[in-house]
Amino acid sequence: MGIFPGGKSTRINSPRHLTLRHSRRVAAAYRRETRRLAGIIDAADDEIDPLPPGQQKLNSYWAPGLQAGPKHNINVTQSIVAPTGESLSLEAEQSFFVDAPQFSLPEGSIHSTYPPSGYPDTNRILPHVVLTDPHLPWERLGSPSQGTNFELRMKMRALAAGAAGDTVRNRVPWLVMFSFSQDELRLPPEDLDGPNSIFRNTSDGVTKPVKQSATMTVNTSIDDLWKLTSDVTTPVTSNLGPDSMKDSRGDFIFVKPDLFTNFFLGSDSNGNPAKGSSPNTLQYQYLAHVRKINGEGMALAGVEDTAVFSIVVGNRAGTLDNETPATMCAHLVSIEGVENMAWPSSSHRYVALCSLHSWNYTVLPANTLNVPDAFEQLGRTLDVLRAPEETIQPLRTSSYKLKQLVAKRLDDGYTLVRYRTQTGESTVAFYRGPFTPTYVPPLENLTQSSNSGVDLQILDKQLGIMDVTYSVAWQIGRTLALGNEGYTAALIRLRSAIHSNADAESKLQTVKDVDNTVFRTRSDLLSDIDSVVRSLASIHLGNSDDLDPGNPVRNPRFLPGGAKRRWQRHRLARSEIPDLSFSSPLIRKKYPGYAAQAAQDLAKSTTGDIYDETNDPISTDWMTVLSWLLDRMFLAGVPAHCLIPEPTYLEPEALRFFRIDSNWVDALIDGALSLGNHYGDDEDRRAIKEAFNDYLNHIPDGQDQPVQIPSYGFYLRSDLVTMFPDLRVEVLPDNAALAAAGEAALTGAPLLRHEIVTDGVMMAFTDRLPGSDQFSSLVFTQPAHQQRFAVGRGLDITQLTVDIRRQYTVDQSIRETDSQRHDALKPQLIYKPGDSNNIFTWDATSGSGLNDLRLIWPPRFAAVQLKQLQDGMGSYNGTPYFDDNAPTSALFAMQLNDPIYNLTIDLNSHTKPGAISNLGPTPISTSPEVRTLRMLSPSRITRVIDSDGRSSDTPSKYPDNDDDYGATFQRHEGYTASATALSNFLAPNVRALPILSMSSISESTDAAPESGPAGTPEFQVTISSNILGQWDVIQLDANNLAQDLIFSVVIQQDEVSQYRLVEVDIQIDLGAPATTAADEAHFLMENYTGPGAHMLTNLRFNVLPANVIEGGRNLLRFRLLPRSAKGWVYATTVSELSFLVGLANVNAPKKYIDQFRVKSWAQYVRNISGGLDPDNIITVTNPDTLVTVVNPQYAP
């Protein structure tokens, strides 16, 4: 249900909206104060509601700028003058209609009605409806004589600018409340069906035979409404909207002309009701108003700090002479177009009016309903939530021991439920919901998480009955979690993040326990930057510290060193490598701590503090999981039959208090967190719970207590909840007792959850023990916007008694100086049928005594009220208590309001304080409980083979050997490393290629076989730069930087070729660059130290680079091998074998263009059955490839 806040919305879509709004309000105030102390003025501060709790502000109307219904036109004129003096005038016109409800209301428009549907009240009560949209009653035109909304706005602007005239204090709404007896609206059968039916000309859109609803309405389209017989008239005409209006549908009532006439009388010269030339709606300007309230303590309106409603009040009382309950139909009727229609003629039998909302209520005989008694009855029924006393008492007093034990269970809130054992037998079990009638301490044996919930069952050994309370709670938590896709996904991602971080850290620290230098993390490297910089800065000092030259930065690890020690990084030997599997004892020992740390890191805000829903989170998954778990601690989503397992626990017209069992909530949360456990021993769940507990113990900025979690609550089941859904609830402390004890009242939200769970049942949670000094009284008050409206103090067939209530136009401080402010004005007004200047009309025909009209006359009633207030209110020090000169609908609404009732229950002096006192722990503490999770021990599973006999001891590290090859001697200072040593022990940034001898690869060339295809496949090889437009040459740049080379290998062959390709090799001679342009011995490359090669398109082959040494020649060979299990593929399946060689350093020739030869060959398998034996391989050499290198340095 949408609530109009009248400003910035504070609505939070959460069952914890009360605590969240309180926390955010406190946090915002704390930030404002912090900025103010820092000298920062923030113009965008959050708006503070000026209405204190329990107060309201009334307005006579809230009219929008344009009303719906008639066509509106926008005329735009623009004049353009050019510098040359030429001018141009442009005009445009646009017509439009304002879209607003007309024949039906949008869902959620009705906030409440009184009397509620199906409920009774006395005949003096006027039905009313509360609308969630404060503008709705004035969105259309109720009285054209008052002008349009646009004209009203222009007049108000003129008055504000100083123009002469009176302020418009009232506005006729287009919605009014009418009430009828069912007989007044019931159509006879011949009018509903048959040849004389008034619906005989309608389309098939009107179901035949026509039937009236329970409130005597008929649903029809506007087009069919206009097709009714001529004896039916209606104010709904085509002038009320666009042509498409005829397709709209609505519910219509059919009012007899005489009754319609009495509803729309005008005023004669004496102010008495009289029939004018046409229907008049001005009297209804006093029967609709707007109320702005503070929603604190209200279940429905409390979703916003401030709520604004429009209220439409009826003008007709109930039947006066009924001896039995009588049914009345209340209708919210549209009067749009009524003033523009003519009075019904003698030929009209009905006037069709559109009813936008309707319900039935009952009018009781006089003196049969007393609201104060209903309030007092609630106080007398106060008790704790458990089975009725008449059920427990016989068992408690029985001499049979088993019955006494059952009575003890019932006293503790248990009930018997059907239970099926794991073996299939049906039996009974004890179950108790989270709401208990006594204090349940934290159970000592309920500290370990569960994987199934079965281990949470408790056997009552005396009765032999299983207690499944906590097992059911666990299953409920798991089921609720499985039903929420967003939470489940966030929980699994959170578990994965915790596990990956904790597992990586555990492995890292396990390895570092063996050798702290064997693995360096990013943080380790960053922490070493200081010493690295100092070492580099002190190279000229012989490895001495420039700050302390006498001490070396570090001792050399070898003297003078060799190739191996140039880039030494110790690697663990096989015997030194620890077991790093997750089931390893070494990992399992370290994992819990790192998992807890990972969860704590993810549970922080962007500022480094704990995320508390008033700041920004680091992990959105933690935000989702935290919010969902907190909702479960508020028992959101838990089925009602699990909260109250036995309906007799909550009887009608009863108030029941309870304690929320922390063990039950723990089991619920444990079940919800059990999802996503893939490792058995669930340390991740424990880590999440510890981070959750950190949040629960955290005190947010600006607050003086940790996060509020409910510990107590009450249910209220009463018809009063149905009558007043926003029944205001206050939790009051005993300030005198707190002051005597030197303590202060708690500053947190008094109600943590407050909802109407079903019709007539209210539930509220709090964190304060009922009956303690912090919660000594419970107050129920009628809400400001759901009060009863009554004709007067008393009404019967003989007279109407009216008390004019005191009203004030001064501040509260001056108002309180009036000692009679709670008393009505004197004298009491009494009106009887036949009196002149009457405010109430009993009979439709004067003097008939039928009491069939029962209408108030608002214009005179409002005028009498104003006169009484002006004459009888008095003054204070010359200042009148009441100073106004015009009757208004807001003032008139205060007069029609029935007295506001409230019930204050003193929990300390109540007749049943003992039952409530058992809800909390002893001794009673005035501080709220800090509710944290206790099931912190991780769940364990029994492994078939545990650890495989692996040791939990950290492996020992062998002593370092500083010599390159383990020799005891040291090399000569002039030692030069061999090429093998250099290639095997390169720097970390240099890629090392394997070095192969000629014996490893046969390069013998065989001729093609004489039989078979006509010729072998031909390989066209081209080597070029990876530069657009340079696909046939290698283009060097000015600095001859390393570049990527493209090796294009295209195969041309016969379609019937049967060659089976094993390998294609491309070989480049390596050597030093030429020193002069005339050198004959020149090489394409000197060496290759790049990142390697990879295939470009044909990923069915691998390219493997290798260094080859042949008789003193250094060669670079690229082997193209098929990715085939057989080791060969048919050559016809291959069309190209292009690949890229990354970052190759090409020798720069000493001339503009130079060419180099590159060899290539292919190997084929002779016989399929012969495998890859060397004797079964033939090698076919391809023609040499000429590679062209262009050096721009020598360009002509």
C-alpha cells in the first residue's frame, strides 16, 4: 500500500524498516553535527519532520493545479525579431486531457474505511473512507460554480501578491460518501431481467440476467450506461471526458429520484435546505479534508515518517428505530457533472450514480456497542502466549505424574504435533515456536552447527517424546534460503570468496613456514622496496649501507658467484614440499583463522569500519547476506503456523506477550547458512557467523547501543485492530524509577517490528522486557486519521444531542493555560424533529415520523460550530484561544470526530504481572540484550580415511648451498660461464628455449616415393613484419626494436593426395650481424629470447621453437606438429600453418635491402601401420625461402 509522505519519502522496503529508519536518522544527525563542528554548511541536509509523534495537521483541501475531465488547451506564441528588423510571429496550440481516476480507483487508493466491512457500530456514526492520495477528492470538478482548479490557483497567486478578496477556504470534492439501506438500492426483478428491464438495450458486455452485487451495484460500461431505458438518468455525459471514455467500466447504483433530490439541496435565504433550480453540491465542501500525521507507532502508516491522507466523511446516519442489527451499504460516489444535470422528472424512476468503492456494515440498536469497554477488555485479557489456562489447569492439578509432565510442557509453550520417524513410523513430538511464555536460556549443548538439523532434536526421556523444535527451525531456515534466489547466489559467492582467500593464505603460510623466502607475494615485494632502493643506492659503496657505511646491506651469498647464482631463487625439494590439499592437517590447522579474517575483511565498509547499513559496503554479497539474515532474526517470512503452532494460543479479544527464543533463531540462521557447503567441515559458515556477531556487537556512529534485535513482543487479536488498522502503539518507560536508579531511558526505536499480520491481528517486537523500568506501560491510541466521525453525542428518533468541542488557533503552550480545554463548550445543543434552523433532518417528508432520511445539514452545522467557538472559547492575557471567521472542512472535521480513546496498560501493577515477569532473565537488567549467534563450532563429517596418515608437522628445510654446483671450492674471479650455463640459468625476464642436438631430430632427406600421387605438397613460406601492407618483407624501424614476425605457410597440393603429414620444420641460421655491407656470412637473427610462438588460425597444430646446435652452428628451428593422437594427419586436411613469433630481434643489415635464406622441410609417414618409427618417416625438403629485410637507415 502506497503512503503519500508529503515530501521526501523515507520508506524502506524491509520488515526492519523501523530500526533501519531510526538508525539512518541518527546517523544523518551525527553526520550533520560532525559537519557543523567542522564548519561545513550543507544545504542538502535531510528534511526533519516538523510533526512530533501523536500530532496531526489538517487542511481543508489539496487541489492540484489542473483538474481532470474537460479538455485543456496550451497556446504558445513566439515573436522573433531579426537584426535586420524583420519579425516573425509563431503560434501553436495543443489540446490534452488530464489522466486521473474517474469510474474506478487504482489498486491501493483506499487506505481504510470505517466502519470496516462487515463490522457493526451505532447509528450516530457517519461512515468515512481514508484515501492514500491527498489530492484525489479534488482531482476532478465537484462544483463548477466554484471555478476550475486553474482559476483557483490564479486567484490564490493574486491574493498572495496583495490583490483584494477573500481566501478560498473550502473546495467541493468530486467524491462524496453516501450510505443506504439495501432496500433503498435493491432493484425489483422486472427491472433486472425481462422485456421491461432497464438493461434490455445494453450490449453483451452486461451479463444477462443482470445481478446486483452485495452492495447493490451493477457493473457496466459507460456506453451501455447511456443505452439504459429513458426512465434512468445520470450525471455521466460525454462532456466529462474524451470519446474513449465510453469504453470505461464502473459500478453504478440506482438511486430513487426523491432520495437523490434530498442529497443535493441548496440553501434558501434563511440557510435552510431547499430545492433550487438544479442540483447543488456546495454542502459537500465541508465533508472532505486532508490530514498530515506522524506515523510513529502505526503498523501501516508507520512505513513513512510522515503520512498524508485525504478523508471523505458521509452525511447520513444509520437507522434509528431498528431493534435488530441492520445492514447499510456505504458508497464512495462520484458527483462529477451533478450540478450540470437537471432534476429528475416524473418520468425518471432512477438516477444512476457511479460508485468507486463500496462495502457493507451493520448498524446496531442503541447502547449495544461501547468502544471504551472494548479497549478496557484488552487490558483485562493480558497474558503470555501459550495454551489457555482451562486446558492446562486440569493437567497441572492431576495426581497422575505423566499429566503433570505434559502440563509443564504446555506451561512452557509446547504443543503436540504429528511426527514421522526416520524409519517411517508415525508418532507425536513436542514443538514450540520461537515465541515462548517463559525465559529460555542459551542451551549449553546447542553450540555446534548442523548439516541436516536431525542432530538438533532432543528426546524427553521422562515422556519418551521427541522435541523437534530446533530441528524444525533449522529446516525452516534452510527452506527460506532455498526459496530466495538472490540470497542463495550471494551466499555462494561470499563462501567462494572466503574460501579462496583463506585457502590461498593458508597454503602460502604453510609454504612460508618451511622457507619464508621461497615464495614472495605482492605485499612482500612492496615491503622490500625500501631495502632494494637502499641496496641500489649503495652499490658504489661495495654493498654497504649509505646511511651506515660500516655495515653491509647484506652479506653476499656466493663469492664471486657464477651463472646459476645470478638469479637465485630457492625452490623446495620434493621432500620439503608440504601437503597443500584442503584436507591436509597443516591446512586445516591454519584455515579457520584465515577464513575468519577473510570474512571480516569482506564485512567492512569502504571507510574500513564495519558495514552497518548506514555506510557503503566493500562486498555487495555481504550486504545482501547480512540484510537477509537480519530479516530472519526479525522472523520475516517464517510461516504463521510455525510462529503460533496452536490456534488456541491466541484467542479473540486477547493481548498475549512472549519472549523470542534465541536458540530457535540460532537454529534458523544456521539452517539458512548451511547452503553451499562443499567441504564437509564448514569453517566458512563459522567465519560468516563471527563476522555477523561483530556486526551485532558493533555500536554505529552517533548511537549509544549496539544494533537492536528483538527479544520480546506481543500479539493483539481484537476487532479494534480491524476497525483501526493503524492503532497507535507506544512503549513507555518508568522515568521516575529510572531516575531513582540513576539510569536513562533507551534512545533506540521502541518498536522493532510492527505489522498487521492478518485481519484483526497485530504483532509487535521490542528489545525491552515487558514490566521492566524500560517498558513499564503499553499504550494503545486511536490513530489521528482513523478516528470515528459521529453526528453528535447522542441520536435517536426524538432528538440529537451535540457537544461543541473546544478548538484552538494558538500555540500549545498557550492552549495548556486553559483549564477547561478537555471540556465541551456550554450549553449543550439539543435538536428535535420540527425545530427551525435544524442541523439534522430526520424525515424525507417533514412530520412523517418515518426517520427515513437522517441527513446532517453541513452548512448550518459548521456555522453553529464557528459561532459557538467565537463566543465561548475565551482568551488568555487578551489573546483569544480561537480566532477565525470562516467555517472550514478541517474545523468541521474536528467537530464530527468522536472522542479519541486510548488504553494505557500498567504492566507492573497488572493483575497478572507474574506471568510477564517470567519472560526475562533474572536479575532483570534495564539494558537491552545483545543477541548474538552461539552455534559457532563448525559442523564435522566423519571421513572414511582421515588424512591418509599424513603428518601435521611442517617439513624441515635443507641448509642452503651457496655454491653453484655443490662444490667446496670457489671459482676464479676470471671465470666465464659457458653457453649451456647461460642458457640454463637465464634471468627471470628471459625466455629459455630447449637446446637440441642433431641426434634428436633427423634431417635426412628422402626422395618422394615412386608410386602414389603425382607430387608431394608444396609449402609456400613467407616471413614478414606484422605491419599492415608489409606482408612480404621485414621492415625495421629506426631503432631496430624487437618486433613480431609473421610466418605465412600456405600448402598447395593435389586434391587426391594421400600424404600423411607428421611434421613441418622451418629453420633459421643464427649468428652475429654483418659488420659491413660486403660480408657474405650474414644471418637473419643472432639469438631469440622472445616470449615464443603461437599459431594464428590453424589451432589443430602446435608450433614449438627450439635452439639446435649442429657442428658449431646455432640454429633456430620451429616445429609444426599436429595435435593428433596418431601423430599424423592427412595433408589434404591442412591448407595453411601460419604462426607468429613474438618480439624477435632481427639483425640490421648494413645496406638498404638484404636477403636471407630460410630452410624448411616436411615429414610424412610411409605406412599407416608402421607408426612413427624413424624408418617409417620420409623427409621432403622444400625450396629455400628468401627473406627480405629493409633497413630504412640506408634508404637512398
